[in-house]
Amino acid sequence: QTYFFESDSMLEWENMGREAAAILGNKALKIAVPHWVVYVVAGIGEILSIFQKRAPTLNLEKAKEISQEAWTCNSAKARKELGYLPSTSYRDGFRITLDWYKKEGWL
């Protein structure tokens, strides 16, 4: 079985950028970058990671994810079949994730 676990919040890239900036105490700067540039930078990052012995911050899989216009998921099946209810709000979960990224040196 495949299940999606989400918080029922409709999130958009621009809103996520503003939210990340607020959590990190920074200002968001929106820059339009062509997808091919994202893929080139991700590819270079993957090559360099071989020599650095650590995972790249941006890899080709992440480039593919962030180049999409939208991603959607729905937790209705998990709610119905598993009794799933989110235990963490979107904002708290995002804060936890960003804290982990900072701890790992990715931010």
C-alpha cells in the first residue's frame, strides 16, 4: 500500500520561502532560475560530493523535485485506513526540518 502523510495545508514554493525566512530570521529573496541551471548546478554538486565525501546540498533528485510546478498529496487514505492524524503542525514540522538542516551544515 502507498500512503501520503500531510498536514492538510496547501503549500506553495513562494509561501514556503517566506515561511523559511521567518523561521530562520532572514528575508526571502525570490530569484527566477531557469531549470537547466538548477540541473547543471546539481550535477556539479554531485560530482564534487565524490571528492568531499559528503552528500551535496543540491543533487539531481532534488533538482527534479524543485523544478516541478506543483506537488500534491492527500492523506485521506491514511486517515481512513490507519486513523492518521497529524501530530505536528506544518510550521512546527518545518521548523524542526530547518533546525536539522542547520545542524547538519546544509544551511
